[in-house]
Amino acid sequence: MAVKKPAAPAAKLSKKEFKALSEKLLLQPKTVWEQADAKTRAEIFALAEDYKTFMDQAKTERRAVATIRAAAEQAGFKPLGPKAKGGRYYAELAGKAIALLVLGKQPVVQGVRMIGSHIDAPRLDLKMHPLFENQDLAFLKTHYYGGIKKYQWFARPLSLIGVVCTAEGRTVEINVGDAPDDPVFTVLDLLPHLSRKSQEGKKLSEAFEAERMNLVIAGLPLEGEGNGDRIKLAVMQLLNQRYGIVEADLISAELEIVPAGNARDVGLDRALVGAYGHDDRASAFASLQAILGLKSPAAPALAVFYDKEEIGSEGMSGAQSRWIEHLVAAMLEANHEPTDYLTISRALAASKVLSADVNAALDPDYPEVHEKNNAARLGYGVTLTKYTGHGGKYGASDANAEFVAWLRGVWEKAGVTWQAAGMGKIDEGGGGTVAKFLAAYGADVVDVGPALLSMHSPFEIMHKADLWSSVQAYQAFFVAK
């Protein structure tokens, strides 16, 4: 076979031609701020104020559901039911997950535009028998929830938020530690003068033990005669007087220990927001903003706010449950379409889905864990993560090229500033989202959300511009034809 002659070398480009060719052929990343006019900058900061209020109100999944429900009702959404009228509804699941849906001009069976986020976050939970007394202090035994660095939860002010359900059928809400005059709680840490052998000589994973993460709750004994745990009894007396509960009621409680304090601006220029639970309430807030203003889109829209993502999307309120099938069936019913399982399956398989979850931003202090060409950067807009998982893409949801290309076109037409990134170097670690559970129905799914620093810590960092860009991206997705 004849060997072809090499092509003639290209003519030498001028500086102007080189620049023009680069702009035409190469990716040119720009920050949201570089492209924002004065009006947009004002919108970014105004949105962040609303977001901080949301974060202060939504520190647990139950409080997030209540906050989302209130916003939905204010925007005119009605409870979903057999007699519901109109085209904008909401539905709850056990007070721990919620969905907002808007019927469109197209039949539901032709597919739904869905954004799925999660409203749980890493935290400390209580054990079933939590209360005990030791060395004249009362404590609550904890069990950590989700992927945390345990040392970050020692020696910091903490709040106790949740519900206690009694055998008589009462549900008692508890929220102590968030109000300015509230007492707070803490997990004790060992002083550096005595920690040489107990902590400093051990691996980080061994130095801070989960069974030592006991919450200090009280220190005054019950006055009067009698033997036994006087401080523990004093605690229960306070709880009984205030809430009408007894120790056995703690078995049927969902009490979560979360950082005390509000979301705060970070930096002299206030460009960043620091808060507990950006992962994934930032995406939840953005998708809520995107759907609240929808009236009659072309395709029916659905925003689902899941629980339990941080422990694998397990349980009735997680994305592995079949609640999505119920929601789509309810949409079909509300739109007077058949609700047999084949129709539900067809609607799900024809759907386009954004798994709204955060990504890890390039950390300037730890660049070695990132592959810089494929790392998200703060301020560069919402992040598209084509695949998740770890190692050889194990446990991944890997979006197909056609769907990614379609989404790129949607965003480019809408003027959305966005970036594409993975999560760290291949063998450094990895992560997963609700995407793979929704992809199991045959729907097109890809991960989209803002990037964070200090993810899974009690004080995560996000750029305000990326939150704004996330809202823009989700809105464009909902209304695209």
C-alpha cells in the first residue's frame, strides 16, 4: 500500500490569527464574575441572602421539607391528591422527602424533566439508649451519619434538632442551640498537654474514636435525697417538664446533632458563603428556585428532594425507594392519562434528569489530590459531572454523549456559565449521587451542581456566583424544548 505524503506545513499564523483560531477551537473558561454586568452582580448577592435564610431554616431534612413546603404553598402549589386541581402540586413522604411538580403542555408519558437533589447532610445522630451519666456530667451517646472526618466534630458548639414520637401518638419537636440565647452542646476533646499517646501517635482515623463522641448535655444534679444518677434524672425531669417525654421515648426519636450558628459570608468581599449542609442543600435551594416560577412548561417538570443520600440513598425516603414511580403515576393521573405500570415505565424511560449534587472544587492547599485539567473551580459556574464512582468508574452513573451534548446546547442558548469536571484523581477516592438509581429506569441522567471547598465538614464553602449559575442552569433545563 502506498504511503501518503505528509501534508504541507500550515502557514505561519499572525498573532491575531492565532488568537482568532484559539477562540474558535479551544475551550476558553471564564468566571461568572467576568461576564456579569452590574445588574447580574446585584442578583447574585441578593440570591445569596435568600439562600442563607434557607440554610438557617433547613438544618435537618425534616426542617428542609417544612421550608420547601412553605415556599411551595406561597407560590401557589397545592397538595397532590385525587381531587387536586390546577397544574402545580407538591407531595411529601413521611415528612423527610418532598417533591414539587408542574404539569406541562406535553403528555407525561412523553417524559418528565426531573431534577433530583438531597436534603440530608453528614451529622451526628443519637443512639437508641443515648442518655448516661459519667463523672458528674450527663451525656448523649451518638452515632455518626454519612462520611465525616470525626475530628471536625469535637470541641465545637452544636445544636440538637429533631422530633420525639411518643407511644401515645404525640410528635414533639425539639430545637435547642440555634437561637441566640439557647445553650449549645459539645463533644469533648483531649487537651494537647495529655494527648501525646492517646491521639498524636495514632493514625487520624484511629485518634478520634466514634464511641468517644459523646455529647455533653448537663452538669447539675437533682436536688434532694436518693441514690443513683442524679444528673441523668435531672435531665429527664427537665425534658419531661418542657416536652412531656420520658426516657423510653428517646427510642422512637429522630434527634440530630448539627453545628450551631447561621450561614455566614466569607471573605472581605463577601464573595463566598460558609455554612453547614451546602452538600446538598445548595442544589436543593437552586432547584427549588428553578421550579417555583414555572407555570406551564412544554414538558412536565418535577423537582424531588430526597433523604438518605449520604448513606447510600437507602430506606423509604431515599432515591432507591420506588417513590419516583408513585410520583410519575400521580402526574399521569392528574393529567388524565393512563396509570398502568407500562405507561409509568415509558414515562420514566423517556425522561431527562439532572442529579443535582455538588462537586469538589480545586483546593489550593491540596492540589495534589486533583487532576487540574478536570477539576472544578470556584466561581466558574455550575459544574457538569459526566460520571461519578471511583477507581475504574465503579458505582458510577456515566451519562451518554447525546444527552450531554443536548444539555450543552440548552445552556449555550440560555447563556449559562458552566464547567465540566470530575472529582479528584482516579485512584484518590471518588463519590456517588442519586443519579445511578434514577438511571436504572432508562432515563437520561447527568450530575449538575455547584462546587464546594471543605465538603462534608461542619463549615463548607461555596461561591455565590456558582449558586446563581446553578439556578440559571436548572431553569434553562426545565423550559428547554
